[in-house]
Amino acid sequence: MNWFKRKTYPEFWQNYVANFKESKHHKLKDIRFIVFDTETTGLNTKEDRILSIGCVGIENFKIKIADQLECYVMQEHFNADTVKIHGLLKEGTLSKLEEEEAIIQFLDFVKNAVLVAHHAAFDVTMINNALKRMQLPKLKNKVLDTGHLFQKTKLDTTKEHFGLDELSKRFNIPLHDRHTASGDAYITAVLFLKLLAILNKNDDLTLKDLLRSHKRIGLL
């Protein structure tokens, strides 16, 4: 990693950071949200690795199917016990990228979008750990967690943690391609829009409202 020794960063990282110098939109309808999910070899953020990344964009309260990214990562760390969940074999026929290339594609795709995920702390940590292995800083994007947003609706205060399956059932969201990164990203995108519709009844909701600190729940 020559850029680290020189205390400079590679061009792809500089391009990513440059996106945050642009003027930012304040109205929700003008913000580019990227809903994303990672499939991993397990839930240990220190030892497990990313298997795949799925992303889909939202703008003007609509899912933009053309604005999506899906990539699979070569598996150096393999956990056979989790294959029954995500279905990703160590070899298989899928075209796979080195982890570094997958992260580069992810950064180029998300740019300065607001990231959205269910159990977002886990997915963000997995991305940040990959960046750390590349000797790069952490993600700069603002992040929303659909689990936290559901709590803001106060529709159910019986417990703190609600899984994606639970909320999908509550909001009648079909679980197509569940436990694939792209499938879970799309399911989460639909959930995100449903939660926004509830929280934005008066059409006065701001990104600041969504980002307002909330008691952390979930996997981390």
C-alpha cells in the first residue's frame, strides 16, 4: 500500500471524498439514498468477511431500479455453516471480485448518498473493516437504520429490536430473494419508503429529523 507510506490516498478515495464538497440537498425528495446490504461469512465483525454487497438507489421517494450495484467477493475466509443462509459457495459459478475491487466499486457507486440499511451498524462496520484492511479511513456517508426509524413511528413499543422479517410481515412486503444482498437491499428499500410515509405525514420531515440520535439497537 504505497499511498499509506507516502501519507497520501489513492485516486479512487480522493474522488470519493471530493463528492462531499458538493452542495447538499436539504429536502428529502432531492436526496439520493442508497439502501444497501452485505452478506457475510458470519456475524463476527472482527473475523468474518463480506461475501456480497447489494445496493439500490432511492430518489424523490421512488426506488430507482436502474441505480443499483451488486458484487460478489472472493472468499478467503469460508464458513460452511452460513452457506445454508446466503447460498454462496466458496467457488461456484458467480463472477467474484477481490475485496479491494468490490470496495472501490462500492465507493464509486454510493458517492455522497445517505446510506440506509437494516442493522446498519453491522453493515457499515463490515465496510469500514474492509477499508481499514486497505489502510483507508472510514466511510464519510450519513447513515440511517430502518430499525431505528421504525421505533420513531412508535407503532410498537413492546420491544427494542425488530428483525427485517418481522417488519416485512407487518408491512406486507414480499420476501423475494431474502438473504441475498440485493434482495435484502430491495426489501429494506420498500420498508424505508413505508416508514418515511408514516413519519412524513405532514410533509415537513427533514434529514436532520431522521438522523436525530436514538438509542442504539441491533447487532452492534
